[in-house]
Amino acid sequence: MKVRQITLLGHKDHGKSTLIGSLLMLTKSVTQTRINEAKKYSKKLNKDFEPAFILDSFHEEREGGLTIDTTRAEVLYKNTAFSFIDVPGHEELINNMISGASYASVALLIVSAKKDEGIQDQTKRHLFIARMLGIKKLIVAINKMDLVEFSEQRFMQIKDELSDFINRIGFRSEDVSYIPISAYKGENILDHSTNMKWYKGPPLLKALKETPETGRAKDDGALRIILQGFLNGKRNSVMGKVVRGSIKLGEKATCIIPLNVNVRIKSIVVRGKRVNSAKEGNSVVLGLDKEINQDVRGSIICGEAYCPIPTDNIRARVFLTKALGKDTTIKFNGMEIRCSIKPLSYIDPTTGQSSERNRLKGSSLIAIDAQLKLSRKIAAERFDDTQELGRFLVYTGTEFAGIGIII
Amino acid sequence: MIEQDLNTLEEKSIFILREASQRFKNIAALWSMGKDSTTMLAIARKAFLGKVPFPVIHIDNGIDFPETYSFREKLAKKWNLDLIVEKSEIKPDPIGSACCGANKADALKELMKERKFDAIIVSIRRDEHSIRSKERYMSPRDKEFRWNYKNQPAELWDDYTSKIDAGSHVRVHPLLDWNEIDVWRYIKKENIPVNPLYFSRNGFRYRSLGCTHCTVPVKSNAKTVDAIIKELESTKVEERSGRSMDKENEYAMQKLRALGYM
């Protein structure tokens, strides 16, 4: 069955790991051994049973009470399989959060309703990043309702404050829903909570099950195959992944961009077998009608009809996890390309507002809209058109410094 | 246990193996003759159109089961594998487990010094152990084989780590997304040869394979792949429950991995 990837988002201590632990137990998706181990460990640390321990398995995580790295939990609910990606909420661990969240198509934000907790900067930063990663569907779980006497007023307060920001950063209202829960007590997770009769929507798992998958924005059949290199060194045999569209043997000629070479596909191999066609998602080996005497890694194959124009000048939104130094490169489809980045405007991820000058504290954990000049031409497209051709990682020296999407 | 789409899993594993072939100059794979590493080799044959293009390493402590040794010889010949058998010693390891795990790491270190591999393919899966679920598809190790689990690189958007410094290497994990039951379903679909120890004899079989000193069989009457799949569909017991190393010390796995044991 298809496993739906859901990323959790939210400030540390608002209950992400507790929620997953609860989900695992309520749906009986975890073995008794794991539950017992978590119980044993909670006792050892003199705590009441912590469902979060089922997931937080690094010993520093349990003893320090925080998630250090991303991890996944599989949950089966009414014949739908979910993989919940738990991510660290702490600011310093943002690289791990970005890595984990990037696999998801739906985001589940946890915000604590507890007094003095509530919406934090990190809550909003996570949402900003999720939107940049291309996530369109969002469920906001307002947690710890048991600690605010299940107050509808408190729920609405948080919902109203958040929905402004959520809309400003680009989520459509119809793609967002808000659910009051208590992860620790299991309220409104599997079943309707009897303590929150004022809430008329579905409990969390039902809402997740009912959230539709997002398809590709444009489906005009345009072909895009990203090439990884030559198979076993043979220059007329290329390996790659079809990221969009489909290809059939005997079709009209295709182009390798940015090499500007026309080729005919003489054979297609998918999963070890020769086939007549390949489609989106397939990893392929293509036999070509000629040898290519340039490096193909990072190039694309597209149909003659519509090919992106190779470019060394792109306009992108970049989220920085580190201040940019002098030595900037981007990693794009297997290539490392030196570049210069010129900020055009600065965006505060905690408000979604942009300005021409950097009014924010520091130069990391900020976003910029920038002009990038690359040291060579690439086959690229806007992120909203073909994600795989519109996204890159930013490195300063050998350190990961952020993510970028082409706008 | 959730049964995932095998084609999707296979495509991803093929993609990772091919990426590794482009990112690294000198790759090798670890092979324990277990179901996971053998499945990985079967997928590699598909990925590279018929032959496994990298050497395959068995770290041999001398006390594997006889069935394992004979399975090794047969399959290495059938699939024309470039097999390297590297001997490891048996002695207590630094954290006091009665297992030879860390000694296998020493043997691998020696081999790597000699052959200068820059990437090692290891067939671990996320669902095997909670510590393994923190791993990346390509995960760097330093010169001492240590896993800096506190500071893992960002991995997203089909981009993976290349080497971090000279003398270090990267672990490639093509089977990370696979569940135990997915591996068996794939073995059935593709008719992949299986170590006979996995099948029941006298009411017991090995669900997970280590060596003769630390592997304990489980009660089972499953004599075929189909029977194993049926058994897994209803089990509530962890796969590695017969592996004493996992139990001895709660964080044994984490410590051993951080020290460089695979």
C-alpha cells in the first residue's frame, strides 16, 4: 500500500514526539516490547510514562527530553498507512528538521495551547520552511487542551492568530484545518473527545486520512528525465530518473539540456527489464543512438517540443540556516556549481513580511529573494512548474547553509 | 506490519545505488549472506544491468553457521561476485558486550586501509532498530569509523553526502525504507536465493542471522518464503528479538555505531 508521508512541525516541548508515541499506541502500531522499553526507561528517569520515549531513542534524547534528529513512525489506521516524520523543534537542529520535512506532502503542526507556550517564532519558522519545501496541505493540532480546561476560547485565540500568518506565507484556507487535541491524554486523536463537544470537526486521524494527496500542478505531459551519469562508463547508455511525463520508444527525438545534443532513444530499461515506455517515478537506463562526449550528470532529457532554456542566472528564494560566506556553491541535481548570491529583499520567516534591507537579527534563519549568478549553465525551471528542476541546496565552503527554490 | 509498494521501494534503491556509483570512486558492499544484503545484491544486479559492479565483503569471524559458508560459496559463483573474505578475531569489545561486533569493525578498518574504499554499501533498514531509524541514505563516517549522530548532514531533494575528509568514508543504505515483510515479499516475487537457516527445522528457525554465538532461533514452523510472510503478517514480536547483542545494553547499538561498528 502507499505510505503517506506526514511531517510533524512545531516548537520543542509542544508535544510532537508525545503525539507520535500516542498515535503508535492508540492504533496498536508498535510492539509491546517497544512500549515496555519506554516504560522502563521513564521509570529509570523517575518520570511518569512518556510516550515520547517510544520514538526518542538516542539516550541523549531521553535524558535531555528533546528530539535530536528526525525519525519515522509507521502507523496503520483503517487501511491507510502513514509514516510520521518527527523532527526536532529546537532552533539549532533546523538542518535535521529540513531534511525530515522534505519527504512529506502533508504537514502536521503542533502548537501548545498552554498558557505561556502558544505560538512561538519557531512555530512560524517551521511553517515557512514547510511552504518553501512545497508542502501545500496543513493540519494544525492545537495541543495540551487538557491543561487549559479544554477551553474553546483559547483554541479560537490560537487559531485566529495563526491563520493570518498561514495565509500570508501562501497556504490556501481550504488546505488548512485546525483540531484541538491532547496528545498526552489521547483526546480527539482516534475518537471524538467528550471533553470538547464544541468542536464539530473530525478527530486527528480521521482528518489525516481524509486529506487528499496533492498531484503535480501542471500535467501537460512535458517530459523531464534527470540524468545521473553513464551506466558502467558506456557513453551511449545513460542512467536517470523520470521526474515528469513519460517516454515511449520510437518517439520523436529528444534533447539533452544544457548540452544541446539531440538524441534518439533506442532502448529503455526499467527495474532491470527492457520496456517500451517509462513514466514519472521510474529510474531508467536509456540506450542512445550516439555516444555523448561530455559529462551528462545533472543534465536533463526532454521532448523536442518544450525544453527549458539553459541558464546561468536564476532568481530564487533562499532560506539560510547559516550566514553566507565568500565561497558559495549550490548543489543541484548531482552537480556542485559555484555561484554568487545577491539579495534583492529580505523576508522575516516569523512574519512573512519582506523588506529591501535586512532588518532582522543576524543573517541566519532568514529568507532572501535573490539573484544567483552561476559559474555555468544548467537546465532549470521554476519550482512551481517542476519541483525537481527548481530546487537546490546552498553550501558555504563545505557547510550546508540553506535551501533555495527558483521563483 | 505495513506492506509497501515493492516497485516504488525497488526504484528508490536502484536510484541510490546508481547515485553512489557516480558519487564515489571506490565502492564496496558488505554481505552477511542474510536476507537483506542478498536482496541488496539482487537489486544491484538489476541496477547495473546484470552484474554487481563492486566488490562484496564478508567479514568472517570464523564462527558463522556452516549453512552460511556454503550459501556464500554457491551464490558468489552463481552471480560471479567479486568476493573478499576478510578474517576478524573474536575477543571482548570495548563496551563489554560479549559480541564480536567491534572486532568486525577492526577487520573492516584494516581492509579499508588496504583497498581505500570511499563508500561501503550496508543493507540496514529503518524498522530494524530505533537507532537505525535515525540513519540517512548516505551517512558519513570519520577516519575512526565514528558516526557523528549528533551532527548529521542535511539530506534532502535527492542530494546525498559525499566524503567529508580524506581517509573517511560514507555508508550507503539503499534498503533504509524497506520493512522486514517487504524484503520477504520481494524475495518471493524475484525468486531470490535464501540462506536455508531462515527456514524452520525441528520447530525453530532464525528470523535474524548473526553468527553461531549470538543468534537465538525463534519458535516457528515456517518452511517456505510464503509461510514466513504469513507468519510475519500476524507477528507482534520484534525481528531482532533473538539477537543477544541488542538486549545487553540499552544503548549498545548507538555506542557501537558511534564507535564505528556497522
